[in-house]
Amino acid sequence: MTSHVSRRGILAAGAAAGVATGAGAVAGGASVARAAAVDTPAGSGAATGRSGPAGQDGRSGQGGHGVALTHVTVIDPHTARVRHDMTVLVRGDRIEAVHASGEGRVPAGVRAVDLRGRYVIPGLSDMHVHSVMDRIDPALHVANGVTTVREMAGGDQVFDWRRRIEAGELLGPRWTISSRLVDGAPSIWDPAVLDIVEVADAAGARRAVREEIRRGADFVKVYSRLPREALTAIADETRRLGVPFAGHCPDEVSLLEAARLGQRSFEHLFWTFFATSSKEAWARREIARIRLAQGDYSGWFERIHPVEWIAARTYDPDRAGTVFDRLASHGTRQVPTLIMHRGLDLARTLDRDDPRRRYLPAASRSGMDYALDELYLKQRSVAEDAEWAALFEYRLRLVSAMNRAGVPLMVGTDVATPGVFPGFAVHDELRLLVDAGLTPMAALHAATAEPARYLGTRSGRVAPGHTADLVVLGANPLDDIRNTRRIDGVVVRGRHLGPADLTELLRGVEEAAAEPRPTPAGAARPPCPCHAPTRAAAV
């Protein structure tokens, strides 16, 4: 199989594709919530049907008195418990109590929302995003019940969004933000496209870590072409400063070596195939022969893909068992990003008439089509599609094997790649995890409790003392994981958004997407995912 795929074009086109989706947090852009919950202040018979103003600001609509979600079925993936006819009492941004609805009255002044027939799960997480627009991404995450995200290429704009969200000026999820990409020199990213940090040795790697932490990064994002000595130095410096590192597994380093150094998570599945192949030694020799110029991600992809294909076909269960045991013992997370891999491996099946496309600006639609036609499919014959489809099946089996072996998995989507829409993609990833063999409860765990454990936050649970980030569903996700799309309400930072609020929120996204934008020269090619070309930081 041959493919000339530019990562720059993939991410840029996909970022554009993710810019403006939203006509409801269900597949195909249908209404966010067909059934409105009854929303009644305690001690009053008046049903308001909504929780207050819901624009894209982050101001609370609770009036400071709290909200009680009553007569609801609570699903807590942390414990795998399901409890029926429960009340979840929220005050401020915390869950104050979870008890049987018949055990007591809703406190005076607390607004009661009768949710008979509904289900409450913890707010969902997307642990791999690349964000684009403040009027698009945060709102789409919230509308889809995604209340925690991990930004994987931290730029100044996202730090500003987080500040505004925490100040109540912008409605959005809780945001963990990486450093800029820290890659080798030369990087396979074009520094005219993305703000990156290139390092050539251990000293430069240590300086990069210190600078990125000074800029406010919560962790260091490592990339594909880092030299071994640089990754070793990053591991030592981050450990000394008390911050984690995560990202790609560099070409010069095996998966297990990176895990031993302390890498907290591996994104995507390329390197996992290498580590679990009976031909790993051959694969590592082939990878070591790769020589690339700055900005040649297309060249990296072209050279790495045949190696990955052979590695996938030579999967060794015994070798894999050893690898998985060690990952599990180190607590190293795998973020499969199956929805990203599906878009690449099954590119010809991406729906060009997806109803959500009508929420994309024209330039973004063009960018998505450009990526599919010129980057994914131009050098791929129809005859090769079966092999690409087989590769995706190998990915599903790999994820299944990791799950059975106890490797901790986290939901991440790689928002900013074609067909991967902010917020919506989490539901796509959940379904793919179930397709890979996870139970619906295990898939929910990967989107809630496991990210919370990884981040060290009191989130990801429906339990007293935990953050009041919740999703109200109109049907049981344990019966069918696709029911996570049937969103009847969201609680984010203690603020309850009912069906009318979510509809209004998404209407704002649609309006933002429809606003005219100047068309840059050469607009047939997708724009930069970070909006503005910036120079790489030489370290």
C-alpha cells in the first residue's frame, strides 16, 4: 500500500472540519434533546422547562442555591454501580449528596428537576483535542456532555480560553493544556504552520521543558522525531519539576523504553503495533533508516505506513502480553483515537453528505474535501481499500487485547482531523470502543473515571464531594452505547443546562459558523489549525 499523506493537511483540514458542527448532540445533527425535563423550584408548582440564560458565557444559571436532579437512574462507571430512583443534589460546583429520592425532601431554595425515566452519568472527557475557535469548540464540547478536555498542542489562545472559562466569561469544559509540540531537529512539522519547539540534544530538551512550564503548560507533549537523549532528558526534567510528559512514542525509542522513562500516555496506535510484532527488531531497523527534512510529515507517514502494516500483520500474542503487562504495571495509558484512525483507514467511507457539514464554513468544507481527495485518497487505489479496512480491523483487535490485559484506556479523538467533530467525536469513539469489544460500562469508564484518575481530579464520578459535571441521558447507555448521544441535559461546573439551553447554545454555534469570513489566497488548501503561522522556537 502507498499513501502520500500530509499531517499538516490532515490536521488543518480536520481542524476546519471541526470548526462548526452542531445541530444537536445526537448523530446527524438532530435535536439535542427531544424530551424536556420538568424543572421546578422546590416549594413551587411552576415548571419553567429551563435553567436560565444559556448563551456562550460561563455565568451560572443556578442563582447560587443549587439544583436537585430527582428520580433519576445514576450510572457511576468508577464503581460500575447502577442505582435507580435517585436524587443528585448539586450546590456550587460540587455534588453535595446522592441519595434515594424517597429519603428526604429537596432543600428549600434548591431547584428540583424531575428526571423520571432519565439516566445520569459523569461528564465525559476527550483526552486528545486540537482546538480552533472560542465560539465553536467549547460550546460543542459542553453541548455533547464533554466537560473535560486535554489539549494536545497548547497555544496562547487556549490558555486564554481557560482563563475566561474559569472567570465565568466563557462557557466551556475543564481544560488541561499541553506544551507546544516538542520534536526533534529537524521537526516533521513545518514551523510556518504550527508553533513547535525543536530540540537536538539533552540540554535543549531540558531548556524546552522549563520554558513550556513557564508558559503555563500542564504537561509536556513529546513528538515523533525526538532523539533518545532528548526524551531521556525530558523524562528527567519533568520528573524533577513535578509535571508529566505524554504524546507520541519517538521513532528512536521503543514503547516499553518510553514507558519505563515515565511517559504517562501514548496517543494513537502506530507504535503499539511495532512493540507487539514478532518482527519488532526488523521494524526498529527500518524506522532507524528514515531520514526526513523539516516539515516532511508526508514523508514520515509514507515511510512509516508500510512498516506499520507489516507489524500489524505479525502481531505476536505472547510478546503483546508482556508489553501489556508492563504498560499496566507502569500505569501507562493508551489513547487509541480510533475515530481518527477510522477516518484515515476508511477514508473513502467518510460521509460527504453528513448533515453536520451544514454547520461548517465554506472554507472548512473545502478543507475537509481537500484532505480526503488530495491527502488521504489521491495515491490510494480502490483496490487498496480492502487492505486499509483490514488495518482498521487489526486496530480494533489490538484495543480489545489491551483492554483484556488491563491496560488503562482513555477516550481521545484527535479533534482536528477529517470527520472528527468537537464533542460529537467522543460519542463516535465510545461506539468504536464497544465495537472493539469493551462493554458499554468499560467504554464509559474510559471516558470518565480513567481520565479523572489520570488527571488526579475529583471528577468522573456521580458521588458526593466530586465536581458537578454530569450528563442527563434520555435512554440507558448500558443497553446501547449510542444512547450517550440522547442528551437531555448537562451540568457543567454546577450549572444545569436543560434542553432549551442546549438548543440555544448550539444555535449560537451555527450562527458563528455561518458568519462570513475573508477567504485567504490559495484557500483551496486547508488553513493552518492554529490560525496564524508562527516561527518554531529554537532551543
